[in-house]
Amino acid sequence: MTKAECHKLVLDIISDIAPDEDLSNVKPDVRLRDQLQLDSMDFLDIVMELRKRHGIEVPEADYMKLANLDSCAEYLIPKFAAQGK
Amino acid sequence: MRAPLPRIVITGLGLTAPNGKSLAEFRANLLAGVARISEIDVRYMGRYPAGVCSFDPLRYQKKKDVRVGTRAGSIGVYCAREALADSGIAVDALVKDRTGVFIGITEHGNVETENEIFNISKYNYDTKFWTHYHNPRTVANNPAGEVSLHLGSTGPAYTLGAACAAGNVGLIHATQMLRLGEVDLAICGGVSESIQTFGIFAGFKSQNALGSHPTDINRSSRPFDKSRNGIVISEGGCLYTLERLDDALARGAKIYAEISGYCINSDATDYVLPNPVRQAECVRKAIAHAGLAPSDIHLVNTHATATPMGDIQECESIRAVFGADCPNTYINNTKGYIGHCMGAAGALELAGNLPSFTDLTVHPTINVTELDPQCDLPGLVINQPKKIERLDTILNNSFGMLGINSTLIVKRFVA
């Protein structure tokens, strides 16, 4: 999985949980919460959707690693790689 | 000597019913005899008649709020916003901490719980897939809480669980809170999302109490008809703005009607079966509370849900109160058009009759092909609207399981 593919995967999830948001110009190195209307329940949704759609578990201690798109990619790409993706 | 209680008036209303998402549309369909019952897929059960509303939740809510919240919450928000608009009160002008939200519900949480169990069934019932929104969606105050969140109102906001008497109970409780001075504006009534829970359908089916018709789905709900065979479950909502008369006059509000009297009592006899003696007692007490006599009531809206026994028992209670000495009392029923909107029923059915103060017309009880002789009440208006000379009072009955009865009387506003 490439970094761009991982960004898209996360943005696809966000488009479902925050359907009113414009995701066309999300900056990958800026905290998602600083550029989108996302609260703590929404982050739990991201975690839930990673679990449901991709079988990826994100323990609570790692939630901070989902802060922005780049950190998501850095954290998730090895997990997908471990799944052979 | 006790000071007279403040007079309480209805200054706005918003509604969504299966056959109308505004009072004008709803009333036009009630006068034209237009029922609107759909056939829906009920999980695990198949296709059944139900009343489905067509309002657009996105008229007032964001997509995210619709996704995170509940159908009852969306119905509540729609009705609250419509009621405020109708009353001429801008959301921005609300005195937030003096606004109360009091919403009657038959039940809440069945839909969301069933959905989650269905969801985790796809994951071998592993509860780590259970949504973190389950608790805010299923707490009993959810529909009122969603209205409060949407409006930013910070006064009391909660639901009143009163089975199918709930719509009236919402209005009655609001009246009491206004008279106590706890709030200055009450947004009140009832909502229901019950068509989305298979449990309600399955429960009524196990009671042999689900209504149907062999050829015409719009005749599935037919109170007082000899061939009636049960309830059509519907969703819907109706919320009112209630204010103390002085406040309403001070801001030049339009006034639909004045709260005249009410009663809530309990059968204390059975989980399901109504008790006509206690129902009659409830109606009598409401009339006495209004300082009226039975012959002063010009229109009675019955609760009758089209179950074979329940309709007869309500007719028994109405006969006991009104007898043959009330020649100016007319009787109707709304469920033939929209089915049983559960927690919203009482509030919606009152709304459908409020325009009678203006047009002096009683909307008919429809779908009566052969009137059950045991439901042949004097003054019952069936199949065609009836013009009458005088209509100053409406008595609205709503009854529910575990023997809760509610009667609300409103009267023409006279300064």
C-alpha cells in the first residue's frame, strides 16, 4: 500500500462519518481535528471502521498516531503490510 | 383563596404524518378522505402495512447529525423547527434557558438496539463491533435531547414515557411546567420511530392485533368498521409551542387554541386490555377540570386503534360520559388515514382537528364500510366531513398499555 492509497482509505472513512465536510483540500501534515469538524466520537468511528472494513485494530494508546493523514499512513501501512496488502 | 392558574395557549405547531408534513397538507387530506399507508419490509418478518413519513430530515439537520442521531430525534428536530417557524419565534431569539422540550414517547431504543444486534450478527456477535453511539441513541431522553442540542436550548428537555397516551401527556406536562413558571416557552407533543423496530410488529402480531386489508392497503386501518382487524403501526411526530397567554399576547402571537382541561389516570387492571370505567373516569375528570359539562364538548377525537375489542371498549366509555344528552357533540377518529402513530398519535390527532375552530368542519372517520353496531355512537362522523354550526371545544383521547389514559381538552381562544 502506498502513502497516497492509505490517505485515500482514511479519507473514504472520514467521508462516511463526516458527510458534511469538504475533503478536497485536506492537508496531510495538519491535524485532522484542526481542519475538519471531528470530535472524539468521530475518531472512535475511524477506529471502528478500520476494524470493520480492514480488520485493523488500533489500541487506545495508539490513537494519537491517527492525528493527521501522514501519521495515519506511517502507522497503518505496516499493519496492512502485515496482512499482505 | 388560590390565585387563578395562568392561561396556556397553543401558538405554533409542526408535524409530520404519513399523509402530510405540514398542518395544511394534513388537514386537506383529512377533509378529502386521503389515507396514506405503505408496505414496508420488517426485519425477519416480511412486508407489512405501515405509516411512513416523507419529510426531509436535511431541511434542518446536517447529514452527520442524521447519521449519528435517531429517527425519533430527526422527527423531533423537524417538528420543533416547524413549530417555531409557525409560532414566529426565531431560533436565534429563543431565551435558551427558559425554553423547555417535553416530548411524549411510546418507547425509545428498540430500533437502535435491534439494529446493533443485527450489525454484530455479521461479526459472529463479537461486541467489539457494537457502536459507541448506542448509549446516546438509546437513552430514554434521546428525542428531546436531540432537539435541545439542535436548538441550543438549555432549559429542561426530556421525554415522557406514556405508551400511546404520550402525545397528550407531552402537552399536559408542558402546561403544568408553564403554570409552575419553570419555563416560558414549551416545545411539546410526541414523536414515534416505531416502524423501524420489528419487535413492535412481532409483538402486535403475536397478539393478533396487526391490521391488514385483502385488497386496499389504505383500508388496513379501519376503526369502528365491522371488519377491522387491528393496528397499523406508523411513525410520525407533532410538536407544539405552548406559552402563557400574557406572554403570547405581549408578542402578538397567533393563537390556535387555549388549553382548557386535562386528566391522566391509570386503569390498574391489566397489562394490555383497556378498562372503559377508568377511561370514562379520565374523560369526566378532564371535563370537570375544564369547568365544563359533557354537553359543552363539541368534538371528541377517539383513540380507537381498530382492534376488535379496544374500539368497543372506548365506545362504551364515551357512551357512559356523553350518553344521548349531548346533541351538539360530534365524534371522529384519525387512525384510518395514518394508522397508529404511537407516541405521536395524540398530538397529531389534536392537530388534525384544530382547524375545525376556523372552518367549523369535523373531519370524518374513514374506511367505515359497515359500521360495527357496538361502535355506533351518537354524533359519530363517518366517511364524509360534517359542517356544524358551533365548535368551541375539542376533547382528545389517547390511551396506552399498562392502563394509562389521557384526555386533553382545548377550547376556542377568546380574549
